[in-house]
Amino acid sequence: MFSVTSAPLSVEALTTQVEASVRTRGEGCGAVASFAGLVRATHQGRAVRYLEYEAFEALAITVFRQIQAEAAERWPGAALGIVHRVGRLGIGEASIVIVAATAHRAEAFQVCRYAIERVKQVAPVWKHEFFEDGEAWVEGAIADPADEAARTRALEIACA
């Protein structure tokens, strides 16, 4: 349920895995929320041609599992899947898919939102944007995964 891949991403495939993992656990699965991050056509007023993602794969998967553990601590019984794509992505392609399954809908949305905030904070994934008029690297993760202040900020956003 955690991976870094160069293959196109599927919300449906990850949803099936995550839902199955909680179907008979605790209260079971009453809600599934998903998030797919897509490549936009523009960024800060500039026309995007394509993006390239790079990741430290083994560490990224470790971080994704840490995010799952954090979520399970806050939302007991929650299941989470995170898949990030690397390589060249065109406009409209998914760069990340996150699926959260919980007993209740509010928690599923919160877990999903928490996960994307934490990925942005701590996952070793870097984005290189190619525009019609140039290119730029986007600053990647800057927080230490053990930084409690960063984790608290992610919780505040997820539970707002």
C-alpha cells in the first residue's frame, strides 16, 4: 500500500487494497476518502509543459509508513495507502494517490488530508517543473519527520 513507481497511478487499485485491509477490523470500513494530486497546466502564472519527479525510494516508503503509524495513533483503526509517481508526468497525470479508510467519513477525510500535508513536509520527493519559458526545481520536504511542531501543523490543517 506504499510505493514509489514510474507507472501511471490508479485510485481504484489503491482503494481496493486499503479497503480490504480494514474490512473486518474493529468497526470495519464505513468510509473511504481518496486524494489524487494532478499536474496542473499552469503554476504561478506560467504555462507548464511537464514535470519530472525524483525520490529517494526506500526512504520515501519508510516515511509513508511512518505517516500511516502517525495516522493510526491519532485515528485508531484507520488504514492508509500512499503511492507517489516518479519520472516525467504530463498535464493531468496523477503524481500522488492517497487513500484512507476508516469506520466514519469525517475521519477518512481527516486522515487523507493529514497524509498529504505530511508527505509535503517530510517525504524525500523532489519536483522539477518545465515551463514554456524555462524550468525550476520546487523545494521538497524541509521538515524532520520527528519534528513535533510540523506534525502538529499537519494535524491542525487536517482537522480544521
